[in-house]
Amino acid sequence: MSARAIPYRPHNHDACVSQALTDARAICQRQNARLTPIRERVLELIWQSHKPLGAYDVLGELSSDGHNAAPPTVYRALDFLQQHGLVHRIASLNAFIGCTHAGENHTGMFLICRGCGNVLELTAPAVSKEVGKAASDEGFRAENTTLEIAGLCPRCQAEPDHD
Amino acid sequence: MSARAIPYRPHNHDACVSQALTDARAICQRQNARLTPIRERVLELIWQSHKPLGAYDVLGELSSDGHNAAPPTVYRALDFLQQHGLVHRIASLNAFIGCTHAGENHTGMFLICRGCGNVLELTAPAVSKEVGKAASDEGFRAENTTLEIAGLCPRCQAEPDHD
DNA sequence: GCAAAATTTGAAACATTATAACATTTACAG
DNA sequence: CTGTAAATGTTATAATGTTTCAAATTTTGC
């Protein structure tokens, strides 16, 4: 998987999207999972930006497409994409974002800028290690970690209300 | 603040509750905040157990009390309690739980057992430190961390569907 | 190829969680 | 007391997510 641009910085976002879609197709093929037109379209919509998108935002975009969809359509597609590690749900925002580490076995950590709304996904092994240690110190078997950090990205620290 | 029992283990829970209420009164007094009857009652309800309680569960309990409350009443009380560090919202569950470190300046980390539903709140300085490091490596100014770990508590690993 | 089975999608209704807006009451300071 | 701010009541509505069952599509075994 190739290196990704920092969402807080201007970049060729079309490249992000097409890379994500290419990766997704490969991953689904490898897993014998069916990346149907609806699912692919939802993934593409989620990848429109590095800002998390709500399920009903996705629904709205689908409707603009002329696609007459109901909520379950979107939630099912999002479930599928989550299951295959292609999108993440940001619990603190009730919203979804494209996974920038698809295919890698990872525990995501999300830096959420309250200024511009962009989200950066990190893999921080040192954090995962300490989390695992803290859990096992309590005899707890960790299965799923939600780690979301709200704050200000570098750009918004300097100049607020960006992008 | 005194040591707390482990929620996964049987303990005298009434002591938890009354300690929490006593602490809350002291904290509010210190902060010149008004722990009104409604707010105190909501806090007590949240502390009924170590399982997170939804806002509408609280609402239901208030109604059983004979108190004719509407959603905003509960959400306002919960906002107040959160603001003063007396309860936490568990984003991954849309539910609320009493803070076991009220008064201490802390970043909570929650171990959520999917077996029994109990939640243990930890303070893990090593985790906080690594999280802070990971964020500042990206130039990100962290303001608020959500860290929720779903899994199985020691008791439920041995014997499922407990409590 | 073809029929049976499984998966995916459509569609309608509903459930849950949360907030907006404005009126009323209560607490408190002077 | 009385004016002001804080807290609560009340109604309505928004936002998010699920259940259920039917129809269509794809896959599989033959």
C-alpha cells in the first residue's frame, strides 16, 4: 500500500480516491467479497474528502445521483465496507471515513480537527502496545479499540476555520 | 478520593453510590456549581450500576419516580454532570456512566465488557503519554481523547453471560 | 444450461438518540 | 421586595439507526 498524503495539507485528492478504489477492488477480490456497484459508490462518496461523512449525507448524495435509496441501503453498504476494513466509523461523530490503511492489520487512531473537520488516521504501535498492556493488567481481553482524539490540526492552529 | 471496587467483582455497590454522591456534593460546592435535586437524582440513577445507562433509560427511571420529565431535562442534567466531571459519555454505546475519578484531572480509558456490560474506568498515564506523543508528532494539538476498549472482562472470559 | 440456494437490494415502517425554541419557575444579589 | 440570571417545563422536531418482509440478482451443484 502506498504512502498517503496528509489530509490537512492540500494534495491531489483525486489520486487518493482512485487509489482507494483500486485498493478496495484488490482487497475484495482477495477476500472473495463482492464489491457491488452500490458498495463501490458508497466507498467513493465516503472518500470524497478527508472529512467524515454521516450515513444520511451518503444517502443524500445517492439521491442526487438519481439513485432512490433508503437508509438500510446505506447502512448495509457501510457495514460491508467496515467489515472488510475499507472504512471506519468515528463513534464520537456518528460518521464514516475511508480507511487509509486498508489491507494492513491495524488499530486505527484518529486525529479529528475541530477547525477544518479533517481526520487523520494513524497507526501508532507504541499506543497500541500501552493500551494492550493496560487492558491485560486488568485481565481484560481487548477485542476492539476506539481511539479518537479531537483537537486542532497544525494548519488550524495557525489560521482558524480552514477548508 | 478513595479506592474503588472493581465493577466486574461483586462488591457493596451501595457504598459506591453513596461515595459518589458525597464526592459530587463536595466537588460542586468547591466549583460553585449547583447540584440541584434533578441533577443529583440523575447522577444517582447513572450510578445504579457499573453498566452505562442511556439517556432514555434515565428518563424512564425518572418517570417511574413519578417525575414527569422530558428528554431535555435529562440531557441538560447529563451535560451538567459531564461538564463537572461527574459522568462520562461512552461514545461507542451512546450511554453514560459515573466517573470513578471525579475531581482528579484525568483522561479516562474505558474497558467495556461485551459479556456482562460492565465498564471499568482506568487512568493509564503510559497510554496518555503515548497518545500525546503520537499527536504532537503530527503537530496536532490534542484537546479531548475518546478511548474505549470493548472486549471480555476476566469473569466473562471464564463464564459467559454473567451478572 | 438449469433449478435450488444464498446473497444482495428494495421498500415501508418504526425505534432510538438528541436538539431547538420558547414559556415558566426558582434562586439569588442588591 | 424586586430585577436578573439560572434552571426547569413543554412541545415539537431533527438526526441517527434498525426491523421486517418482499423482490431481484448472483452463485452453486448438478
